[in-house]
Amino acid sequence: MVRMVVPRFFRQGDEVTVSAIVHNYLADGKTAQVSLDARGLELLSPATGQVTVPSKGEAKFDWRVRAKLEHESVLTAKALTNEESDAMELTLPITPVGVKRTEAKSGSLSSAEQEEKVQISLPANFDQSAPTVDVVLSSSYAGSIFSALDYLTSYPYGCTEQTMSTFLPNIVVAKALKDLKLPQSVDTPELEKKIKAGMDRLKDFQHQDGGWGWWKDDESQVFMTAYVASGFAQAQAAGYDVDSTSLSRAEKYLHDVLAQHPNMRDDLQAYVVYALALNSASTTNEIQSAWAKRPSMTPQGLSMLGLALHRTGDLNRAKEIAKSIESAAVVTDQEASWPATYDYFMEFALDDGAETTAYAVRLLSLVSPESPLLPKAAFWLVSHRNGGYFWDSTKQTAMVVFGLTEYLKASHEFDAKFRAELSVNGKQVSAKQFTAGDGLNPVQPVLHLIASQLQPGANEIRIRKSGPGRLYWSTSAAFYSNDKHLVQNNNLSLSITRDYFRLTPEQAGSKIVYRTDPLNSELHVGDILAVRVTVAGGEWRYLLMEDPIPAGAEFITRDDLYELKERPSWWGYWYTRREFHDDRAAIFQEYFKGQHQYVYLLKIVNPGKFHVSPAMVQPMYQPSIFATSDAASMEVK
């Protein structure tokens, strides 16, 4: 039998020693011919060799490989003898070096004959930056919704909000298509598994007081609890089972906070009342209290109050709210929106116009479906997808999907009969004829451009449309950068650095203790590293820190088992949550101000020369703001 000893991933340019261990379970010793085929990797040593393996024993054979500028490697190791043989194949990712950066733009074409040109700038070093550009074309708002669902379901992290935002929009869209008697496209067995896993995770995350926080072990938050309660109501309406005990505990929590905090922020109070109303649990007094505060509510809070009134059957007051919403819109010839610079649900400053506009669209679609602002507002939402085919964050994207889905039910915007042509740097790369049925296709046309189809510097993408209907387009460029980046202006500051320390063992009586020595010499297999990530800045909410690790290392999850001779002042565990993934550590901090250090341990397991991408920190719901550290490299003997 043969098995391989390899890292979990490679980073482009890494030189790594990979091994095959040949086991012999036969009665006699054997000479085995071993070989390695390594697609995506350059072999730096002979591909074949032989080892002598004793009976009931094992032998090891090493190869040196270098990771190419590819995205995937396939390793096939073989061990052949004159009696028995074996082979093993593994597929491992190859990641570029650097922090992934994106540049996204979106828009639409409505005239019968129209074209638009978009400039995308890419860095000069294509070998290091590994640039790609995705262009998505769709013929209806539904296409934009389907693309956004892909982003939500593939998001790599799972706090309370992200868990709900991952599966709830799929439920809402599936129910809308069913209500419209349109082809079902999102209710798949895979989605059913995600829904069950999400429901189970949320039940596990629920706190003793019945509420939910950002994560499992923090304090309960009013918005998070209301969001989960409103999501459970929508899941029930779509025919899914919800744990009644869990929901009852959440409703009690929300009733209690309304009673205990009469001066709660007006918008947040409206959202809580909306969540209770969706579950048929709001009281007359709670509705009336929120109604009395409507003069001081923003369009965000007014929309939620209007939705609560609509849900409880108070249509006259819901229509009154809708009129107030319409009067607050910023309207041009083609667009309508409701600007916002603060999220009163989660309490931090950001451009929240997309979410506020989505709430308004949702209310108007239900209460005033004939409103002339609706098509303009939906057009504004689809034309302001900051992520290309999604919006700023999981929360914002989910809320926009809810609003557009409600508008889709009211508008029936599916007509299309046009030809779309796509050119890159003067060369046509795609052409498609759109018909009415394309708007509801869950798989929208996506053109994936790789480095060989692009050029350093400015790239011109031209989208041309011929025929009746509206074409919605989005472009999303991605590339990797090692440039250090920090945030520093009059109002905002954020920076991150990374340092490595070797844990050197010492005998202290009958036990082993460890010194923390700066890493200033080569490493060896078996060494233990302490990684210190230092973040400094102003006051932030919901920070995410991602620290890539070298490919030849593994996380030590029980770092509390390593007793230090002298604990440095910076060694602590001040975080909301910490996760270890194959290629990175992810650290989450709900409240941040000043400077804090975060520590985790690695064990070196593979010899080689390794590149380490920069660490990155960003407020999770404000992804345009981020800071990065320097890149690093290390050699393991």
C-alpha cells in the first residue's frame, strides 16, 4: 500500500518535499518501483526510483517539487512490485501569493441599439497577480438575483447573520417562483442540505436568554435575534419546519427588550416589531409604540414599520407609510434610491443606500405595486452592485435579494428579445441572443477571462445590445497583490503586522516549558511557531482578520497545552471567535478600539521553501476598507 505525505495546499512558487510511504503487508521483503506524476507542479528531482521495503514494514521516498502558476495540482504516486502494487491520487489547490483584490462595476442597457465601454485596470506582473475578469449578462432582475444567490451560498464564514443570509434568500426566491408558477430553479437537494445545516447551526448558536449574537459565545444582540426570528417566519411560510421552542424563546427575548428599552433606536424598534409581526406575535401596544416614533425614523425604519403594518392587516397605515417613503426618494430620469450613511440595525457608519432602497422596494411592491418609483429603484439596485454580481456584504446582498424578489412578483419583468455582444480590448469574445425565457434561467451567462485574454494596465470591455428589452451587466476583476496597504485619514485608521516566534523547549524540573524566541534562523520539521498578529486602529465593529499560513505547516488547536516559561505581555486570547482553515487562520472581533495582539500556534511538518501571503484585516460589512501586512517567506530543512 502507498500513501502520500503532502501539504493541504501549495502556494505558487513554493518548493516542497513531498513523500510516498510504501507499506509492505506481505510475508517477504520487496523492492518497489516508485514514481510520481505531478500535474501543476515542476519535478525538481527524478520522477522514479526504488525502495526496499521489509516484510510488515514501510519505506519512504521523497521528491522535490515546485508549484507552477496554476490553480490546481494532481499528484499520482505509484508503488509497483512483482507481486502486489498500489497507487494513490490527490488533487490539491495551488493558491497565488498575495491578498485578493477586486474591482467591480455594473450597469444596464435599455435602448434598442446601445453600447457601453468599461475600463478595468490590472497590475503589470501577471505571473504574480494572476488576474481574472468575470462578466455576467442577464435579461431581467431575476438574473441578478440568481447571481447573488451564488455569492451567498458560497460565502466561507458562518456567523449568525451569514448563516441566515446563506440559505434564507434561496427559500424566499424559491417560494416566489412557486407563487408565480414559474420553473423551479433553486430548490435542489443541495439547498435542502444547506437549509437543514443552517437551521441546526442557528439552534446551536441560540443563547440562554433566547437571543442570538454575532457568534455562539458572545452577548445577544437585538438585530441578530430579530433577523433570525424574521427568517424563521419566512422559512415557515415556505413550508419548512422550524423548532417551535427555539422560536418561542426568541419571541420572548424580543418582547422583553422592547419592554425594557423604551428608548431603543427608532429604526431598530421598527425592525423588532416587523420580526414579531411576521410570526404573528406582535402586540397592539408594540405596533402603536413604533407608530408613534415614525416622525424620527429614517426610510429604513419606516419601511420596516410599513412591512409590519402590512403583515398585521393595517393596510391604511401601511399605505400612509408608503407615501412617506415615496416622498423621501432621490429621483432622476432613470433611477430612484434612498441614500443612507448609517446602519441603525447594527450600529456603524457606512454607505447603506442599497439596503435602505431594498427595504423601500419591498414595501412599495407589497403596498403600492403601481408606484412609478419601483422600476427606477430596482434599476438603481441592479446598477449599484459593488461586488459585481453581489452587493457590499452578505447582509446587504440578502436584503437586496428580498426586495428585488418582491418586486419581481409585482412586475413580471421577463420580456427580452435582443442580441448581446461582448468585446475585450477590441476583440469580440462572446455573442448571445436573449429571449424571454433567459431571464429565469438560474445559470446566467458568465464569461471568465484569464490572464492570456487580458493585458497589463487598462483593459476596455465593450458591451453592445441590439433589440428590445433591457440588458443587465456586471464585471468583476480579481487579482493578487503583495503591496502593503493601510487605512489612515482624518476619520479612519486601521493597520496590521505579523511576527513569528519559535517555541524553544526547556526542561523545568519534571516538565517541559517553552521560551518565545524571535525567528531569526532556519526552521526544521517538528518546530513549533507562535504567530503574533497585531492590529491597530480606531473604533471598529465586526472585524475579520485573515492570516495565511505556510503550506508546510499545520495548526495546533490546543495551544493551551504549551506552558510558557515567561508569558509575554502580548500573549492573550482577546477575540470573539477564531477559526482554522486549511490555508489560513480567521479571527473575528466584534468590538475593537486601539491595539490588540492575536496569537496562534503552528507545527512545521514539511521541508521546503514557502511563500506566505500578507495578513489582512477588514470590517466584515465594509469590505472596501482593509489593511494588509508585509508578505513573508521561510525555509524548512
